[in-house]
Amino acid sequence: MVVQGKQGGEATEAFDVVVVGAGFAGLYMLCRLRKLGLKAVVIEAGDGVGGTWYWNRYPGARCDVPSFEYSYSFDPEIEQEWNWTERYAAQPEILAYIEHVAERHDLLRDIRFSTRVTAAAYDEPTGRWMVETSMGGRLDCRHLVLAVGPLSSPAIPKIEGLNEFAGDVVHTGRWPKEGIDVRGRRVAVIGTGSSGIQVAPELAKQAGRLYLLQRTPAYSVPSRNRPLTEAEVADLKARYPAIRARAQANRSAISFEVGEQGALEVDEATRRAIYEQRWRDGGLAFAGAFSDIFEDVEANGTAGAFVREKILETVRDPETGRKLLPDTLIGCKRLCVDNGYFEMFNRDNVELVDLRERPLERVTTNGLVVGGEDIPLDAIVLATGFDAITGAHLRIDIRGRGGQNLKDKWRDGPKTYLGIGIAGFPNMFLVSGPGSPAGLANMVTLGEQNVDWIAHCMATLDTRGIREIEAEPQAEDEWVAHVNAVADTSIYPLANSWYIGANVPGKPRVFMPYLDYPAYKARCQQVADSGFPGFRLVADHQAA
Ligand code: NA7
């Protein structure tokens, strides 16, 4: 590694590219940069690769996208040699897969683990980024790529007394490697999003008593997860190109079939039969039963009503069943996919605490107080979600042209062009950033698409002798307006979801993700093919 010199007593190392994050996207970025002959380093806060799948080690953590699809497509050999064992892979298997890919592509030697990027500043005279890390020293680079993940900054609720609790407090997104021992103990799980719905049934199997603290009842569909047979694995491998192609054409970049008819275009009996079939099949495809579930409140209501019936059928205690009934739009907060969530309430050691009836007042050294009543506890599990889509970017002190801070730039909500570039922040690229289909599309697919685009862009800049690329403010404004216009064709913005920043107090309410993966991909392609309109390009010889 080249040591350029000393600044303030600390060494400065020079790279072509610094990538932040060694999850799915960061690792693939490294592969592509190596192919371009660029000198790159990946900085990763964890002590291993995996991103989301490194941090979310809680019991029950599992992907809600079928394992065959939640995998890289860039290496056909890995597609053929890796054998997924279940329809929906659990966290240890996904992590093992990512580790396998990192090893097969010899990626580890260019990754610095247990290191956090704390700051990055653009130096206008040299056209380079100066990156600071928790390990001290500086990294000087031409391009900065933020592959920090849309769901990687845990949202820790401000609950009075939380720091004083004498037992274990653990967030699902920071689950300790050694796990926590809940055998025979009293455990509270706070939160009923995907994480709470996955972790609670697993903890309930071991805990002495499990309290599930629910603020908003959630919709969840059964996963119908099961082991894959050898024949199925062989068949899926043989059909990989077709599966990928189908996924690419779907809004969510997942290959399930979306019904062609509207929910209200069919009669009651047909509608019910279609929902029953999707319920039996399991998974997110439930919400694709009809074409208009995300477009029409009434159509959406038919799907919601069906799930409510299923909840009442499943939960034996009618009072608990009633409290579990969601009264919001279905799917507009990410639809949960579970393994025995509603069935869990039939266990004697599980109690639902409805926070709308019994508000969470405070944590004491020994437990919680809800609705004036003490609940003694040994462990509290925070399944309270993430400062989604922008949280991980804003934890870094990023300063662009003129020293402008990204926090200030995004004060009223994030602004990007294509979810990839930001005006005022030259030579900086986001992977799965706000304004991309982050969180709404298969994240591996989106990551690969973004990385391919960025790699192509960097190669083009070099060929054309371009020193600086930067989104133009007008293109950025138009893109933000377009993202919102697309969102407004749907009913997504009507829900208080993390897509709109509603889960973090004080966060600006702006719909952040782009709703339609194929349209997004086509637009990115068109920009790349036409010489990057909307970006300001400065050639080497034009630089000051
Ligand atoms: P989510 O989906 O944001 O869910 C967080 C849950 O925590 C949700 O039920 C919240 O209730 C609840 N919550 C948050 N803060 C509090 C407080 N202070 N008190 C009580 N309850 C609270 O996060 P997940 O980790 O489950 O899932 C994130 C994504 O990961 C998921 O969408 C998939 O894409 C994978 P609320 O609904 O806000 O009332």
C-alpha cells in the first residue's frame, strides 16, 4: 500500500476507490473494481463479511425472498456449486454463502474489518476524498462508494430507564455472536415487524415466559418454509437464467407471479379461492394475488380482511386474537413472513401486551412497567427496527463541495439522482441509496444492478479522461419528484412505514424508495447509454 505522507502524525494511504461496507453489495463492488484494475479497499465495522446477515444473528432470522433468488447472479459457477438447503434460507446459511463467495473470489485481503468510517471530506483542489476511520489514519481516494445498507442503523427507542435495566438488553440487529441464554427466563420482545415476528416464536420455545409488546398489530403470512429436495435443487439450478429473467421483469425483482386481475374484478368465491391458494403456498407472493393490491385501498382491504380471518382462526384465545388484528393497509408496511407467529400465542408461556391499551411507561432495574403494572424480566429484546435507508449514511460525517455536510443537505429528506449520485458530492456513489428501490426490491439484485452501473461509470470516466462526476441539482430535484410521483400512483405513502421515515421520531416524512425495479433499471441504463445526462462531467484538462 502506498503511504503518501504524514498528516497530523497519521499515515495517509492512497486508493482509487474506498468502499464502505462488506455486505452483499460491497463485496460485489470489490470484485468489479478489481476487474477494472482499480486499487480498492473495503472498510467494514463488523469483524467479518455479511452486512445484514452478519449483524442480524437472532434466532429465527431468515430471508423472506426465496434462497435461490436471494443470491448473486454474477458468477454462474457459484450459482451451480452452492446448494441451498431450504426454500427460505436462515441467517447462518446466508452468512456461510457470503463467506464462501468472499473466499472463492479472494476478497478478504482487501477488506479492513472492525473499522468504522467516521468521516469523509471532498477536497476540491485535488478532486479526491479524504476518508477517516475509527482506526486512525486517513484513506485518500478518487471515488467513494457507500454500500452501507438501508437497514443497518438500529433504531433504539427512547424508553425511560432502559439503561438501568439489570438484565440483558439486546437489539435484534446487534445480536451477540454468543447468543443470549433465555432458557427458563422471563423475556420481553418489543416490536412486531419482521424481526419481532421471527425472533419471538423461537425465543418462546425456550423462555420461561415471553411477553410480546405490540404497538401496532402487523400483517404476517406463513412462509411455508421447508427443506429443498435434491431434485428441486437440480431443477432450480437448471432453470436459473429463466428464474432471473422473470425476476428482472417484476417490480420487486422477485420471480413470483403477480395476478393479472384486480381483486374486485372477480367474484367473492374466486377471490377467496385465490387468496387461499396464495396462503397455502406461503410467502410474499400473497400480496401479488391481484394486480391492484398496492394501488387501490378497497382491493387492499380484501387481502387485509382475509388475513384477519386467518388470525382469528389460528389464535385460540379470542381476546388475544382480537388484539392481534391489524387495522391498517396490508403490505404498505413491509409484509411480514413468519414461521408460526400467530400459533405462538397458543402457548401457555406467551402473553401479548397490547401497548395501545397498556402503554409502556418505563423500564426499571427489574423489568417493565406497562399500564401501571410491573412485569419482572430477565431480558429485553428490542425488535424496534432501523433508521432505514438514510441512517447509516448520516452516521458518517460526510462533507462535499464547499464543506457542505450531507446531514444539512438531507435535513428535509434525502435527495439523490437515481439513488446513486448526490449534487455537491462529486465522485461519491451510493449503492441501494434513497431514490433507488432500496427495501422494496430484492436487495441482492438491486445491489448487483447498482454496482454494475457504478463500475461501468468509473470505466467510462477513465476512458474519457473525466476527473469528476457529480449529479446536477436540477436532475436531482426531478428525480426526487419522480420517485414521489411514482409512489403516489400507489397506496404505499398512506402507511406509517420506514419507507417514509415514520418509524423514527423527528425524521422527515418523505417517501424514499423507488417503487418499480424494472422501470428504475431501464432509466439507469438509459442514462449510462446516453453519456450520463443529469451528471456534470469535468474532464482532466478542464479541472482548475
Ligand atoms: P420494523 O419493521 O420497523 O418494526 C419495528 C417494530 O418495533 C414495529 O412493530 C414498531 O411499532 C415497534 N416499535 C418501534 N419503536 C417502538 C417503541 N418505542 N415502543 C414499542 N414498539 C416500538 O423493523 P424490523 O426490524 O422488524 O424489520 C425491518 C425490515 O427488515 C423489514 O421490513 C424487512 O424488510 C427486513 P410500530 O409499527 O412503529 O407501531
